[in-house]
Amino acid sequence: MTNRGRLSAPGGLSKPGSLSGPGGLADNGGPAGPGSASATALAAEPAEVYLADGGIPAGERLSEYAARHNLEPASARPPALKYLRMLWQRRQFITGFATASNVAMYSEARLGQLWQVLTPLLNAAVYFLIFGVLLHVSRGVPDYITFLVTGIFVFNFTQRACITSSVVMRDNLPLIRALPFPRGCLPLGYVIIELQQLLLSFTVLFVIILAYGEPFTWYWFLILPILVLQTLFNVGCSFLLARWGSGFDDVSQLLPFVIRTWMYASGVIFSITTSLALVPGQSLYHHKHLAYLLQINPAAVYITLIRNSLLTAQRISMPGYHPFNAVKCAMYGNPVKFHITQAAFQNKVIYYSSYCHPIVGQSALWGYAALWAVVAAVAGFFFFWWAETRYGRG
């Protein structure tokens, strides 16, 4: 045992030939005989065991020896702040684990890492065909293709982080049982995997946006703090789902249905504020309470902020972008009443939404983005940390 060693169980040392486990002594691999001095001492004072061999001074209690050498029970849960320091000390392990897993993920596919980009692009193509072409959900949404691709790429980051984290503890049981390390490294590593894939996808997204004539502006740099906040939110969700998934296999089975519903409610394929505006009384702008709940849900918050940073048409059509104008807002809210055609609405009147009062303004969106990130990260961390000693058992 060294200064960095740890007790294998509370109140006991792991030493071949000396102590076989809590509550029992072994002499050369066998149990101590009844009535022996060692057995009597252990029975009389099980928490204060004396050993005279193995480098431990005769007459020194194990508790005193452990305190002198800064030893701790291996099964004890460290304090929260110490646990955070342990995670930070293993940041190289976390990033190395994430990078290796990311490379190995598509190693058997002929296109390899290219699937990290092709998968969300193919999803965007399917959604555009169904919702944009067949169902005309694109009504009232300027530059729908860039709008759709951006939403899918951003939501895919949260979606995959949640789904993979729900099975991370069960998929890595051999690693958990073989090596002592903070179990929080695993969900953190899987979030970093998805972040690496998102950054690769964003290079393709930038090309698509520029190809559609979108100018490069300083607003693009706002995606950096937005992604930091979204990553913190994903970390919190990953901690929560990693603990739930470690104890219940049903979590990973139910989660895809929950995530799909969440996607439809987050404005990934339609605009929460502008779509369906051509149908009188059916625009979400006319249902302010529902629109408010949809706009403040965390996935919608991060998607909207990134869209407003990258897409000029989305930014200038946001309600509240211009001072309130009752006539223009009324034309936006009910274009049929003003005999406005769909073509005219798409080309110009859609921007009249920026003259309406916002249901959730841009500054409020930033506030909700920070709030969701902090609440999820703190709650998820403590929820996962509390069960640290249970992972890998059973």
C-alpha cells in the first residue's frame, strides 16, 4: 500500500495474507482460528484492527495508519467539490476517450467519418420533402432550407447526447469494474463526442448558408457562447439520463419517442412565431400562452439563438426587431383579411412580424439559455454524483 492507495472497503485493508475482507482475518490464505489473539482482537474491536507485519508498525491502529497516509475507503463517495476536481484532473482521459470513440464509431463504414455529416443532411432532406414540399410547413419561413438544416444540426447535438448517455453506464461496465475513476467521466466523454461531431457538421452548415447567399457578419461569433451554454445543458441532461439508464433499461427504449416529440415541439421543422400565419386564427402568434411555452423550452431557445446569429432573414423577422407598428403587425397576424397572397406574404409581409410585440424577446432568450444551462448542469451533476458508489454493481 502506498500513500496514494485506498482502502478496499470501509474499515478494512486489502492485503493478501492479512485481511481477507471486512470482519475476517486470513493467515497464509486461511481464516484465523477461533480463540486466537487476532480473531479475539477483531471480534472485540472490529474497527480498530492491529497488524504487526506488512509494513504496519506493531500496535498501530488501522484507522491511525490510514489517517497518517491519507488513505480513504475505496467505496466512499468523495465530496462534491473534490469530485469536480477529480473530473478536471482527468480531463485528458475524457477528451482522449471521446476522440478515440469518435474515430472508432464509423471505422467499419466505407465513408467513415463522413457519416457524421451525411446523417443530419439526409434527415434534413427527408424533412424538407415531407414538411416543406408536401405539407407546406415552410409557409411564412424565409429561406426555409437553411432554416431547416440549422435546426436539425443544433437539435441533433442535444438528441444524440441524451440518447447515448442513457446507455453509457451499461455499455461501459467492463471499464467501470476494471478501473477506479470518477464515473462522471463517461457521460462527459459522450457529450464531447457529440460536440466534436457538431463542430464538423457546422463546417458543412456554413458552406450551405454561404451558398444560399447569406452574408458573413459579426453575429456569427455569437454561436460560440450559445454552444457553450447548450453544451452545459447537454452535460446536465447526460448526467441525469446516465444515472436513470444505469438502473432502468426501459429508459433507453422510451427515450427516442420522448426525443421525437420534443423535436416537433421545438420549432426544428417549423417556425414557432411565423408558420401557419396564412391560416386565419391558426398562427401560434394568436395563441400566446402556447407560443410562450414552446419558445422557452431549452431546445427551441438554443435553436432560435443560433438561427438568429447565422441567418439574417430570421433575425430581422423576429417580433420586436422593429418598433411596434399596429398596421403592419395586423397584416402579419392575419394576411388573409388584407387579401395578401401567399407569394406576397413570403416575399415581404413576413417581415412585418418584426413590427409586433415579441412573446419572448431576444434578451429573454439569452436569459433562458443561461438559466437552462445552469439548472441542468447543477441538478444533473448532484443527481449523478449522489449515486457514484452504485455504478457497476449488481
